[in-house]
Amino acid sequence: MPNTNATHANTTLNLRNIQGNGLGGFNKDHQSNLFLKFRNADAAREWIKDIADTIAGSSSADVIQFNNQFSTLRAQGVRHPETLISAVWTNLVFSWRGLAVLKVPDVNAFPEDFKQGMKARGPGKIGDTGESAPDHWIDPFKNPDDVHALLIVAADDAHELVRTVQQITSNPKFQAAVTITLDQAGNTRPDLPGHEHFGFKDGISQPGVKGVDPPDDPLGNPTQGHPGQDLLWPGEFVIGYATQIPRADAEFDGPNQNPGPISASGPDWTRDSSYLVFRRLRQNVPAFEQEVSRVAQKLGWHSDLTGAKLVGRYKSGAPIEQRKFQPGPYTPPPIDPGNPVTGNPALGNSNALNNNFEFGDDPRGAICPVAAHVRKAYPRDEFTPAGKQDSESSTQTHRILRRGIPYGAPYVPHYPTSATVDRGLLFLCYQNSITDHFEFIQQTWVDSKTFPPSDPGAKPLADQPGDDPIIAQNADGTILLDPDAKAVTISHFVQTTGGEYFFSPSVDVLKRIGAGQL
Ligand code: N7H
């Protein structure tokens, strides 16, 4: 039996000490991302001392409480809860170079991934080659010495955001301490809130975290938050807590429920901290749409189905994988079944319906291609090199808390200049180790043409799975859309234009840095 007592005993999180965007998720419509270069350690510490109380007011406790109130209002039928309650949140994170400039002790004890930073890791580890190579990145990411910290300010209301940013940046201590090397705005799409620029609903599937997300059905389904959302030990995302065990528990079907070792990383003062990956990903929307039409025509499919085969979800968010609810053979519908006009929008919107699927009943990808984006990035109960028994438990040690937001104006086909606007996704994700989470997903799953391997219990695939069609970096990739035919070629339309790895310290550490105690 799983050690369910431990589930409760070991999840007392110090939420007031953990910055809010990781475990909580700001989830705001407007976000300023201010990349900062410190002028010198003393002035920077003076400013950090000044802003630490603001950060303390944007802790996970504050953000989770607000988000719960927001969801309650929604459940009560309030269509725009932000007209009744609103908040502005502020978090501060440091690059390794930033910590070194601050002269924080033991910086060499941090792991290599974080020390090297995204630019150095890009070409070898995470596919940043060709047009995504760091030489083509925008400033300041080309020169990591210009990126010491990232101040994230997020608000429901655009004016409130501007007011707060002005307040922070007009403070003489801020001005004495830093230069702003980039102010990167992120905004929810005004025309299609909750959807990214290719048109797909995003931010649906997140790992559930024990001690944060209560099970919807504590008696019938105690190991999941919403249906299909496995609850994981918080140490996967925050340092100092129990982690997942990558091997199966013989007594329990599904990911191992027992608490694994306490997460540790870097110097001995990193408890309640996380690592944040920030990646600026440009999306070429018209080229993506053309490519979807080309593939749709070639295969005689509707473009809705073609898009769903590439992503694993229709644009509404409805998962393509619905086999477990079908009594017999299942063919996914050609037109988006979650379309708000012609279908049932709850398939994409409702937490009870939009994540309740696995791939085990579709091992060859006849419904959801094995290289579809959501399948590559989170293979659920898929067979992996960890072996039949341990695949699912092992996969749960490579999850991320995604906190992305779009940037740039949406694509409007009849505006001649719209095609060339710089737009895309500010991809942010939190974890306890960049190597084991973000880099593992990108390198070992997404960028590998041979992942996932054929399930030994199923008929072999006619070709290799191919690349994730959304975020693999090869200009001309392939994807196996029919497990009994050759893979088809597909171009890719997401370009990395910058990014960095950051450390998100606990509130206490931030205060100690400000006070000169660390
Ligand atoms: Fe992805 N997209 O619009 O196609 N992503 N993603 N992603 N992504 C997801 O379930 C997208 C990127 C993951 O739990 C959805 O929330 C785009 C990176 C993971 O089932 C959609 C970009 C990485 C999941 C997109 C992009 C990931 C996920 C479905 C870049 C990590 C959860 C909605 C421009 C290396 C899978 C949802 C699960 C879901 C899109 C980037 C990872 C629609 C356009 C860089 C783990």
C-alpha cells in the first residue's frame, strides 16, 4: 500500500517563505519582465533590502489564497472576477552571475547548469542552433553579463501594472542599484484570452502539488487533484521537501506515492527556493498556419484535426486522446469538439474533463501521435527507456510548473504588416533542478527523433516517432502521424530569441541578502 500517512505528514510547506510565481502561479493578464544589471554589490543589496517586503507580500501563500478566491468566484458564475478582486504581484530572481556580483557566499556550490547559464547550454543541451543559436538572440541575452536579475511584476489591470512598475523604478535606491537591460512585456491575448499565438488554449495541464492542490475527490481519487492530474511531492519544484521516487511501488498502480529523498541543491541556504527557466520563443504564426494547411491537404484531413495531431489537443484545449471514454475503436473528430459554437466547450474548459487522459491505451499513437507536443513533453503512462514497470514513476521526476505568457500583438491575416510582428511565448518554468526537468524534457524527449521508443507489448511503429512539431529546433523535421506509414516532413516555427537560468530564492534569503547577512 502507498504510504498515505506520509502524504499528509511531509507536505507542510512554508508557503510564506516561497516566492509566489512557482507554486502559486501569478496567472495575470499583464506582466512586466524587467531584466536588470547590478551596478555594484552594495547599492544592489540596499535596493534588495527595500523591495524584500514587497516580495514577501507576493509569497506562495498570498498567491494561492488569491487564486482560490478567484476560482470560487468563477465557480459561483462570476464571469469576470477581476472586476471584484485584483492583485499585483512582484517576484525577484537572480542569475548565477548576479549572485556572484552580489558576493553571496558559496556561489560555486550551485549546480553546473545554473552556473553556465542558458547561452552556454543552448547549442549543446537544448537545441539552440541555426536561427535559434545565441548569436541571433536579442540583447541582453547575447551577453549574460548584462543579466543579473529578473524582476517579474504581474497584474490583472494594465494601468495598475504600469503604476507599480513606475513606483519601483522611480525609487532612487533602484536607480542607484541597477540598469534595466530589457523590459519585456507579456500580455494575455486580448482577442483570445488563455490561448497562445498559434491559437491553442494553453496552461491547462500542470502537475498537482501535494500540500497545495487538494484532490477533487479525496475518497474516490485521493492521488489526483483534478481528474488526470497526478499529485506530486513538492520537492520536485521547491528545494527542501520530499521528491518523487522514480521506481514503481509494487503495491500501487500508477506513479509511486511514497515520499522520496528531500530535494537539495547548491549551498546550504537554498531551502524554499527554486530554479526558474526563462525562454523567449518567437512564433511564426502565418508560416505555421500554412504548414498545417499543407499537411492537412496532403493527408486529406480537416485542419482542426491536423493541428490536434501535432499538439495533442484541439485549439479549444479538448484533448485528442479520448479513447478511455469510448466503448469501441475511436476515431478523433475532424472538427474541434470543444469549439464553443459547434461543440462542447467544457471539453477544453472544465478541469473535470480537459486533462483526464493517458496514452497507455494508444501505445502506437493511432489517435494521438507519439511525437505530438503534449505527448513528447509529458508522456504520462507512456513506455520509456526507464522500462515497462518504472516508466510512469520515472516520468513524474521530470515535470515542470509552466508559467508562460504570450508577448506581441496577435496575428491578423488581413493586416499586411501583421505577419512580420515579433510575437511568441515567454516560456517560464519552475523546478528543483534544471538538468533533470527543463533540459531533460527538451533534450531527452522533445529533441530526440527516437523518443518514445516502441512499446514492447505493441506492434512496432512503421517509422521513428520524429520531432516535437512545436518546440524541436530542426528547420525541417519529421513526425509520425500514422503509426503504419512513413513519417511526414514538417517545418518548425518556433525560434529561441533569448533566455537565462535563474535562482528564485526564499523570502528569508532575499531579506538576508538585503541585510548583508548572506
Ligand atoms: Fe508547451 N502550443 O501552443 O502548442 N504546450 N508550448 N512547451 N507544453 C502545451 O496542457 C506550446 C514549450 C509543455 O501536461 C499545450 O497546458 C508553444 C516548451 C508541457 O499534458 C500547448 C510553445 C516546453 C506541457 C502548448 C511551447 C513545453 C505543454 C497544451 C512555444 C518545455 C504539458 C495546453 C512557443 C521544454 C503537457 C496545456 C501535459 C503543453 C504549446 C513551449 C512543455 C497548446 C506554442 C519550451 C510539459
